[in-house]
Amino acid sequence: MQRNVLIGIIIAVILIVGVGAYVLTSNTSPSVAASETSTKFALYNTGPTWAALDLTMVNVTMKDGTQKDLHAQVFLKPVNGQVVIDLSELLGYGTDRLPAGTSIRILSWKGLVNETVPGSNQDLNLDFQGWSNTLNPQTSDQKYNVFFADLPVYQLPSGITDDTIKWGTVEEIADLNLDSTEPVFEEEILTVNEDGTVSIVFTQPPTLCTVIAHIF
């Protein structure tokens, strides 16, 4: 699971581009629990099957000026699964919102898992959303939908019974051994605006890349 996070290498060896993949935007705002005032990043699973994601935030600048890669393994329950990442806390800003202009590059590998397999293929359907200054996102905080049709469903790791996020080094989260079960790759840039709102730009749309998904 060792990853070279250079996107040039990823793009160079992508073999299969997902024909049915697309990214949409909407402004629907579900209620979620999060810290007051800080900058948050939420992931929602609106699909019928558990979603598994590996996230790498690349060369993130911490409040103390250091830069590091941040790695997480995420599991989201079907239909209404969600996790909220407190970016301010994660980067060392406590409850303060992130400074305007903060930019975070996120590499994401994702797939579908379930308690019982085999079964029929299912659709991956995730929403991303960022915001600041309020406990919950507002109707004006844009939501970004990531969809990929007709993916195989793999075995949910034992012990996962609820929405879960695990932070650590690549080696620390590698024990879940999900390399072959997360075939969809995507890259986005998250940016904090002057008023604390969060914009997300997809620099690599959801792409089926089973050969290179986890060779880094």
C-alpha cells in the first residue's frame, strides 16, 4: 500500500477510464454533528451498499508550518452513512476556521463492501461537502456528488459495524488489506474561501483503475 502520491504517475498508468463516472453538484444540506466555527469536510454515502475509501491529503501545511501527508481509511454505512472531518483540528488550528486560501489536495481510492458476498454489482454514490463557521452545513454550502455505476461488492472487514474513520501512516492502515477492493480513483482540490466557505474542484474525475489503485 506504499503510495507515490505524484499524480503524474497515476495518470500515466491509468488503463481504464470509467465511462459512467461523473461529478455533480447540489446544495442539499443534511444535519450533521461537527465542531462549532471550525472548517469541516464531510463525506456521505447515499448508495445502497457500504462504501470503503482510502484518503491521502498530500503535503498538507500544518499551523506550525510543517508539511505532511495525512492518511485515512473510511467506512460509510449504506444509505445515510457519514463522517465529518474537523480539518481545523486536524491541521492544528483548534476551533478556528482554516485561513482563507488554504488548499488541500486529496487523493481518494474507493469501492464497495458488504457483510455478505457475493452479490450483484452496485452503484457507488457519495457526497462531499465542506463548510466553516456553523455547527452544521447551511443550504448555501455546496455538496459535490461522486457517482460510479456497476461496481463489484467485496467483503466488509470484520469488526466494522458503524461509520468509521481511522487515521495513521500508510503502514498503520494497511492491515485492513483493502487494496483490491477500492478500484475507483479520484483527485480533488479543497480550498477555503475568504468567507470560510469551501470549494472543491475535481482535478481527476472518478476513474476505474484497478491496475494502479494501490500499487504506491
